[in-house]
Amino acid sequence: MMTTRVISVRRDLQAAVHGQAEEFRCQLAAQGTLVVNVLSSPGSGKTSLLAATADYLRANYRCAVLVGDIATDRDAQRLAPHLPAVQLTTGGACHLEYPLIEQGWRALGSPQVDFLFLENIGNLVCPASHDLGEHLRVLLLSTTEGDDKPAKYPKAFRTSHALVISKADLLPHVPFDVDRAIADARSIQPDLACFSTSTFPASGIKEWCDYLVSKRLQMLAGEPCRPNR
Amino acid sequence: MHEASLVKSLLKQLSELVAQHGGGHVREIRVEVGLLAGIEPLLFHEAFQRERIGTLAADAELVITPVGLTCHCQGCQLDFVTDKLEFSCPTCGAKQIKILVGDTVILQSFTLAPAVEAELTP
């Protein structure tokens, strides 16, 4: 007769889905697509930055975007004039998870693009814990949010490769110290590449796009690209 | 929200594991929640209380052990353990560190009781 047993497992609860994300990452690297996961608080300018980025890259590169929101397809409508866009609505969930990316990628028609952007749900907490199969994780911090945010949301900063300080044109009007924000962020992730941009009027977009192009070349050269630990 | 989705994933994985071990009822579940896992143990526990109803873990107790970070310093090549969200080596001060443990939720083990007892109860 069976008795009560202790079954030892020792398994990361997200191991299976992160394994699928890793497969997607390898598959897209092999076809030359750099996958960029964009994280930020709501309203810090992800959609505007992606529109400006697509416009800048358009002459030489093919781009597409999967855009996540809790409700509505407003962002996909905003982005559609700039690049192929598919809206992912989570129906309440506060972050994107890999199965949604797979679904969205199929809805896009699995295109031969050079850059696939993933616009995450506006949230600096939960998205940091989910590998979406990206090669590059980028965090936007707008000047209106305050320069004290990095230490308050350490995982989002720790796991990112780049920090884009957005709405830089508002710096004369808000108490935001760029050097302080960057120092705070680099105390959590010393390898962060940092940029300062604004989209109305556009500034810093070239430097940011040059960085994306250089990261894609690194990926094509076989350098490992995945979220930081 | 995030805690609830992780609990659902835990219950799904448990149901697969129980099937692999010939069926039964889950009595105790032990998980380790890392300091940088992005999960609040209290909310994880509350989500479990809600989600376990009607599952094979309906009577199970969830035991959560918080764990700190284990990191490897790329400066002095030593590993260190910390309970603080400070990302530098306590020995040499280097900021180039790699997190080895503490940024995930680990299902350590569970206790599986035979189904017989429940099946005999009308």
C-alpha cells in the first residue's frame, strides 16, 4: 500500500515558459531579428519613442511591434502608420508573458524583420520577472517621474541593458537630476547604456537608434544577448 | 495579479507531478521565494488560499521560505550571500556581479498522500 511520501522537485516555477522564450530568442537571432522588450511606467513615452524609432530606422531596416495593454487597441492604432503593429490585450493582467508573444508573432505573420519591438504593459514591477524571449531589455524613465525611481524598482533596472531618459525637453521645468538618476541606476546595473531622448521635438533619437543597430550587429556576430540577472 | 498567475502555474505543475507519481493528494508544498523574485510572500500565500479550492492541493499547506541573494563577484571571483538589495561585492567592492540564486521562485518539494483514504469516504 502507498504511504505518504515527500517528492523532491527543486524546479524554478517559470522554467518551462522561460525555456520556450529561450527557444524563440534563438530562432529570431538565427533569422537576424533583434527582439527589444520596452519597459516603463504608464505614460512615460514608450509608444512615442517607438514611433520615432521606427521612422528613423525605416530607410534601412524593417521593424514590427507587438504592443501590450490591459484594454483597447489605441497604441496599435497609433503605431500602425509607423510600422506593422499587433495589439496584445491582457484583459487585466499587469504584464506580458511569453505565450502572448508567440501568439502575436503569428498574428504579425512571422515576418522577416530586423527589429521586433515588444511594448510591455506600463508597470515597473511585474514585467521585470518575465522573460519574453527578448535579446535586449530597455527601460524608459521619463523626467516627470522623478530621479529617485531606480532604487525603488531594482529588478526592472537590474535586468535591463539600457536606460532611456525620456521627455528630456521638460528638464528645465521639472526637478529631475539626470546624473543622479543614472548613478542610482548604475549602482544596481553597472553595465546600463544610458540615453536621453525627447520626441516633441525629437532629440537623442539618432544615438538611441545607433545603439539598437550596434546591438543587432553584436547579435549577428553571435554574442549572447538575453535579459541580465 | 502576478502572484495569482504564479500560483496557477504552481497548481498546474503540481497536478502534472502528482499524475507522474501515480496520483494522490498534496499535503504540504515547500517553495523558496527569492529576495529579487518579484513576489511578495504574504500575497503569494493569500493567492494560494484562494486558488487551491477544488484542486488536488485543496487541503495542502503552503510553506514559503524567503531566501536572500547568492551572487558571484567577477572582480575577486568569490561567491557571497546577502539579504539586502545591494549590488556590490562586500569583499572587494566590485559592482560586476552575477546573481546565482534569489531571483526566482523554486518549488522545492511536496508531500503526496495516497488517494485511498479520500476515495473510501462517501
